[in-house]
Amino acid sequence: MAELLFELLSEEIPARMQAKAAADLKRLVSERLKGAGLAFTSVESYGTPRRIMLVAEGLPDKQPDVSEEKKGPKVGAPEQAIGGFLKANGLNSVDEAEVRETPKGSFYFLVKEIAGQATSEVLPSILIESVQALPWAKSMRWARTGFRWVRPLHSIVALFDGKVLEGRLDLGNDMSLTFGNSTLGHRFMSDGAPITVTDFADYKSKLTAAKVMLDPGERRKTIADAAAKITAAEGLVLKADDALLDEVSGLVEWPVVMMGRIDEDFMSLPPEVLSTSMRSHQKYFSVQNGEALANRFVFIANMEASDGGATIIQGNERVLSARLSDARFFWDQDRQQPLASRTPALSDIVFHAKLGTLDQKVDRVEALAAELSAYIPGADKYRARSAARLAKADLVTGMVGEFPELQGIMGRYYALQDGEHTEVAQAIAEHYSPLGPGDACPSAPVSVAVALADKIDILTGFFAIDEKPTGSKDPYALRRAALGVIRLIVENGLRLPLEKAFDAAQKLYPHMGGDSVGPDLMAFFADRLKVVLKDKGVRHDLVTAVFALGGEDDLVRLLARVEALGSFIESEDGANLLVAFRRAANIVRIEEKKDGTSHNGAVTQNAFEQDEEKQLFDALEQGSSAADTALSSEDFTAAMAALAQLRQPVDRYFEDVTVNAENADLRANRLRLLSRIGATLGQVADFSKIEG
């Protein structure tokens, strides 16, 4: 068993692309190895800013021999058919073919024994095809060759069992990169001489000596540990930022963690401005002193300096000061103008060609937030209107123009300076939330009203112009908006009738006619709700069963019903009753098809001939009444308990009553009684939608 070592050395690869490129290379090579019949024990891939590489262990020296069999024409077939078979397979006569008996007669068969090739002969084409197939989100094209790759390639290492593979990557225009056994170390801290390698262990060892940390996980841990140590030494703590940690791990091949100081003159800026400026432009980590932002920042250098990094730290401090000077300029300039005075400028910004300007959207959100306030305990509709009116105003400020991530956040600061109520300012900051599953959900009443109005307006508008998500495409983030609405309602326990809210939002688009988008949006929300509940272990079919009843647009009530239904189905009575329901529904369906008529009419009590019929009828009457009473008071557990009482009379009915009686009237009455089972259960859910 032998080892394959493969490296592509290039100019710096964007950090966000490295992990996927390494995974794609592993996938593509693994698929082609399997397709060639080359088994392996393991394949690993790694990425650094300058290289993507792969190592495969346990490869055989050659492909396995295979036997290829082809079935030809029947013995005695026309000469033309036999001749065509011989010619297609390079045979001179039928004597070279094998005759076999099959259930359909005697046929000619050709059996070829194909010897496996040496693995070293197969690998070059596998590697080249994998490189050519590797997808990049963005790539560059060589002007002279037409070859596309993320960044200019410099060399390729391709070793099998310690020997260089004979192959080359064609770049076009008579240019190519030949497979070799040498690479380069760190751009600054190695001597720049080629490094000749023999296998993966040698490769990794020599790269480490040349100041290249190959494993991105190792670089990540090195940065995290060193940053924690350097901040703890001053009684501080690094502000957690996993996404930034992943990114900076892809910016360096030899991470060196350093800490700089923020000039005290800038500490009066809002902490979000400081941290965003450091993170977005410079890839610096913020440092905290308790809950407050400390006047320190942590950054990652790609080299060890002879002076311990003093010059590098000073240089980064100067760069940060320049950035923060810009931020302070925007902060000072923006505060010279009241936030409310900026709202007219929103009429110059198109929200969507078919949905009007941002100013028109604000008008709609303002009206809708006031209307939704009636369903949100503690929400002042006048403050909701004020917050909605000002919510987008910071989009035309200098600070948000420079740092779009601060939209809403800066609006809060400017609103407070203008003397707006704290609830209004808070709603401005929170109206975009929640942005994702990890984002906090607003709970302040005014914030909830504006956040709901903003998202419902987006959903209603785009559904009205038929710009709905399709497959994996959701350019307007409507799935995220729907999940945000669900979280706002559920986590705040709001009794909001969604269809009424959708209709109210649609009426605020006076230029749009057409049918209500409410039904389509409710179906969309049903799918999103299944996603939310799946993460909590709730079965999707239970959500479908409750939604199928129709008319249920109160998510809090719906979830309570789903929870009660889930507990009921998991009980012995519920599981058995589900089986009985299916049996009854199947019998009724089959007999209705046979009779060409419906059997869902009234049941005639005087026609009962057996006690089991009357007992089931009485149980259905009592169960239906009890369930109806429980449902009216939203006691869904009690409604399910009422249905559980049906199990025994239903079981006895199936054991002792012959549904398809010879008497036609008796048979029809018994079928109507069976149909009544489904109708009674249908008060709480559509049991036909429940699986298992």
C-alpha cells in the first residue's frame, strides 16, 4: 500500500474559499479513485493562504483485474446482426465468442479479461481532471492561456510512493505546469529556496521548519490560545468572534498573535463603531474589560519580528487610528442633523422596482406597526409609528454608509440624542432582528411591533409580485423573514391572526390588485414552521395535520395543538386509534368508490342492530361534544383525552360488527357510522396526514 501526496501552490487564496476548496479537492479525487477501482484507507486535505493539498493513504500499486462481459445476438440470428456484433468488438469469427444457454435460448457472449493498470499511470489523469473540475466561487483567467483558477498557480507537487508522477497540467497556448516534488515555505520567513519532499511526513515536517502551519485547525487553535493568554496577562478577555477567528486562520501560514492599544481619544465613540471598524476593515479582535470594551485590540501577524513585534504593533495602531478618525468624523457629522430630517431622502432610494421607494415602504411599515400593536401587550401604537418612521433613516447617514453592519444600531444612538423615547430608540435598533437562529429575538413591545411590521411587509410585497423563493434560491431572504416572524410571535406568546395581518399589509399596496396572498403565505409559513419544529424534535406530519384543518393562523394556538397531538399519538390509545381511523377511512373510501356515492350523511340510530353500534355512536357523540368544549377553551390536552375514550368502543365495533351487511340500508348506516369516526377526530387534526 502506498501514499499519494498532491499540492497546488499559488498566490494567496481568499480565506473564505480555502476550506471549501480543500473539501472539494478531497471529494473530487476520492470519487475518481473509487471510479478507477483504487481503494484507499484515508484521504485528508488541507488549505493555507498559498496552497491546497491532499494526501491519500493505503493506495494499491495497481488497479484490480476486471472481467468485462457483453451479451451478443442469439445463435442463429441473421448474419447482419452477428457480423455487427463481431465488428463492434474486434472479433474475426463467432468461434472467438462463447455460447451460453439462457432461459430465452442460446446467445453469443464476449468475455474480456482486462488487466489493471499501474496506479502511477492512472493517477495523473485523476488529479488533472480533479483540478479542472474544482469549482471556485470566483476565479481568474490567464490572459495568454485561458486557464481559470482562483489565483495564479506556481507549482504542483504530485508524488506516489515517494516518486514523482509523470503528468502536467495544461494551461493552454503551449503552457503547462509539470508535476514535481518541490514546494516553497513561508513567503517571508523561509529562505525562498525550493523544498524537496519525499512523502507527507517529510512534507509536513519541512513546511513546519519553513514556518508553514499546514492544518487550519491547528492555526485556529494556536490563535485562540495565544489571544486568550495575551489578553489574560492584562486582566482582559478576548471578545468571542468565531467567524473572524475562522477568517484570520486563513490569512496567515504562521500565526503570531499581538495586541495593540486604541488611542483614548477614540474611546468616546460607541463601542459598536469601534468593534465594527476594527473587525470589518482590519480583521482585528475586540478586547473586553468585563462588559465594557477595553482600549486594546488583538491582531494576527504572518511573521515573527526580530524586535518582538514592536514595529508591527505601532504600524497597526497608526492604521487603526486613521480608520477611527474617519469613524469619528462620520459620528460628529451625523449628529449635526436630526434623524427625522433624514427621512425625506429615503424617497430617493428604490426598495424594489415593483414595490416602490424606501420612503413608501416606511409609510407601509408605520401603518402596519400601529395596527399590529393591538395584538402586542404593552405596545404603544404611537411610539410604534414613531419608531417605524425613523427605523430606516440611518441608512442615509455617513456612518452607516461606511459601515452598513451598523444600520439600526446607529439609528438608536442618533434617536436618543434627538430626545426620542427609549422604546422608540430601542425599536429602531432591533427592528431587523432576529436575523438568524443565533440572533436574539426582540421582546420589548414596540420593538416587536416594528420588527413584525417590517418583515410582514417584505413577505406580503414579494409574494404579491410573485417573487417567491424557489428551490435553493431566495434572493430576498424571505425564508429568513418568515422564520423571524415565527420567532417574534412564538417567543413572545403573541395571539396574532396571521392571515388578518397579511391582508392588512396587502391593503397598504394600493396599486396592487389580485387575489389575497394570505393562503400562499400560510402554506409558506407551514413549511418554515416544520423547519423550526424539526430542530426541536417535533414531527413535520403533525404540523401538516393541524394546518390541514384550515383557518388556523394563530401560531401559539397551533403549536399548543401540535404539542397535544404529538403526546396523544405517542400514547397507546392514540396510536391504536390512529390505526382504527385508517382502517375506517379505507373501508369507507373503498365502499364509496364501489357505490359511487358518499357515506358521510347522518347516522340513523333506529337502524342499529347490535349494542356495539349504539355504544360507538354514543361514544362519538360524547367525544365530539367534549372535544368541542375543550377546543373552545383551547384546552387541547383535554380534547385529546376526550378522543382517547373512543378507543375501546371503536375496537369492539371492528371486532363484533360486520360492516358490509347483506341488508343494503344496514350496510349504508354502518358506513356512515365509520365515516363519523373520521369527522370526530377531524375536530382536532386531519388524521389522514399523520404518518406511521
